Amino acid sequence: MSADPVLWNLDGRGVATVTLNRPEVNNAYDAGLIGGVLAAMDDLGKEPSLRVVVLKGNGKHFQAGADLKWINGVRPKSADENEAVSRATFEAVQRLNLLQLPTVALVQGGCFGGGTGVISACDVVIAADNAMFSITEVRWGLTAAIIIPQLCDAIGVRQVRRYALTGERFDAQEARRIGLVHEVVPLAELESAGAKAVEQLLANGPEAVAETKRLAMESSFGGMGVDDEAYARLVRMHAARRQTAEASEGLASFAEKRAGNWRGKA
């Protein structure tokens, strides 16, 4: 297993690269990866030269959503412990969402579940032509509660009502059509496309960029603060759903590689 679930570095231009580093599980998130993202945000917040954050996933896939083995280990714990897990997950996405600097996500391979929320929280999203997407939570009897606001910002309620309810997979071109990503490039050109976007951001006044992002966020679904009751409710719902019989069946179906048996589950 990778020693550090999240890596980051800062170059001389003030460009930070944050890399999700659990390639052995397709960068699925667990407590370590969530903590790593929060720690990276803490460390980067101390860097006065920071101008742009680039988010990447190590390996063949960008981010495969939650590590369901970890989720299955969390669900039998107390309600308070489950809420703490959901709150940390929310905070990691929301801190990225509200960062007063431009963010660029580079997506290759799979981007599922929470991964779609992560890229919805970024300002510029570039996908390789091999990228695949899905808001998968309902397949396992779970909900995408804490990333719904970011997804509504990115693709609109109408598209969320389709893709978050069906859990179906869609390709990079469909992700571009609905607004989840801004640009699709060949996999071999993903890094160069990201570098071009970074150069465009660096050419602009940093204070003007920060103010423009802040103004845009004031009118967004995802711009609410961490302490808003609306978000506290989403955290509670996210945690409570994990502890239902339906989620138990969904996670069992994943582990056993079979379809979920939803009859009589609630």
C-alpha cells in the first residue's frame, strides 16, 4: 500500500500539485486519504506564494469514490462516529470548493462517486478521452448527500436527477456536454493541457482572480459555509443512510460481486 495517501509539492511559480496516491485501490478514499487532503490544504494555506492548485490522481484512475471496504467497517460504529466520518468527507470537498485560489483537476480513467463531487468543486476540469464517470452511491444503497450541492452547481439539477438516480456510467464527451468537465483531450495530452490552463491562470491578477471566484461562489449552491444548517443536515443524512439495512445489502452485493436484493430493505 502507498505510504502517503496524498502527495503535494509547490513550484517556483506558486503552482501546487496535489496528488491522490492510493493507486492500488484506484485512489478510493478512506480516512487516510481524507486526512491527507485536509492536511495538504492546511499546509498550502501557509504558503504565501501559492497561486494555483492542480489536483491529480496517481495511476490509471483519477478517483474511484469511497473505499467500500472501509465504509463497511465504519457503518457498524456509533451514529456520532459515522457523522464524524461524513463531516470530514464534507470538509475536504468544501475546503477545496471554497479555496480562494483557482483549482485545476486533471482526470484520467475512472472518476466515480465522491470523485465527481471533488471535480465539481474545482474551477477548471480537463478530462482525458479515456475518462469514465458515475455518481455511484445509489448502487450500494447510499446517497451522494454531501456532494449534491457541488454537482448541482456543475451540471444542474436536471442532470443530477438523471445521473445520481440511475448511477449509470457516462464517458468524457457526455461529461463535457453536461458541464462536469470543461475540455476533453487525448490521454497523452492531459498534462500539457493542464499546463496550458495553469499558464492562463497565472497570467491574471491574483487578487482579481480571488475576488471573481468569491463573487461567483456567492450565488452558488455549493458556496454555503461549513456551519450552515443545510450542510449539517446533509452530513447527518449521509451518515444515517450508511447505517441502514439497504446500505448493508448494497455493500454486501459489492463485496460478493452480485446485484443488490432491494426487496424488503429499508
